[in-house]
Amino acid sequence: MTRKIRYLFPSLAILSLVGAAAVTTPSIAFAADKLTAEDKAEVQKPIDHADERIKEIHEKLHITPDQEAKFGKLADVMRANAKDMSEAVEKREKAEKTTSAIDDLKAYQRIAQAHADGLKDLVPAFEGLYSGLSDSQKKEADELFTHGQDKKMGHKS
């Protein structure tokens, strides 16, 4: 279980690029509540891996010097989204011992809203980059950002 949870939050940065709003389902959020202190110490938030994911995407898409400016915009949005998502998750975790069920649902709502808000900026940034990719890069992007991207990005379940 620890290994799967470790990749839950870092994967949000990648999954938001796809637009998979279902990633942060209540069942996952509530499952995170049942983690031991040891498991929680190993859970990494999106901000913990944003630059690693950005580097992976850059390498796998073989970004050229001409594409760097558009990729840089995408990377900036990914970092900002990871920061916002991490802050929302951290607030929820800090309040978990003193929160009511209603407060917990509201905290989860803030996490989901941060995810949705991030997509509003992320989609246009990715579209800008995608439109300038070569056909082979688009094919690679299509493969990277479809269901099962964790395996394609080198994650193990």
C-alpha cells in the first residue's frame, strides 16, 4: 500500500495534464486518512516531484531549443499547480485530528477545486506546446498522457 500511496500525490501533477478530474475521488482521499504515521511520512506531495516530472516530460518529448519557450510556460504552470495542490493537501492533513466530517469534506472540496483551477491554466499551456510539436513528438505525448501514464512515466505499482 505504501508504494501506491507514495505515487498518488506526485501523479496528480501528471494526471492534471491529461485532465483526469476523477483522480482525486473521495475514496482515494478517505483512504489516505487511514494511513499510518509511517505511511504518511512517505507520501510525497505534488510539489515534491514537480521538477522531476517536468524533466521526465522534457526528455521523453525530446523538446527542441525552438520549443523551450512554450515548454517553459507549461513547466511554470505545472510548478504552480503542484504548489497549490500541495498547500491544499497540507492544510487538510494538518487539520485531520481536529476536523469534523463536514470540515473534512470542505477541505477535500478545496483540493478538488485546486485541481480544477489548475487545469484551467494547464490545458492552454499544454495546447500551446502541443501545437508546435512534431508528429513524432505528438505521438509520444499522446502515449504519455493517456490512461496508464504512471507506467509510461516509469512508475511501478
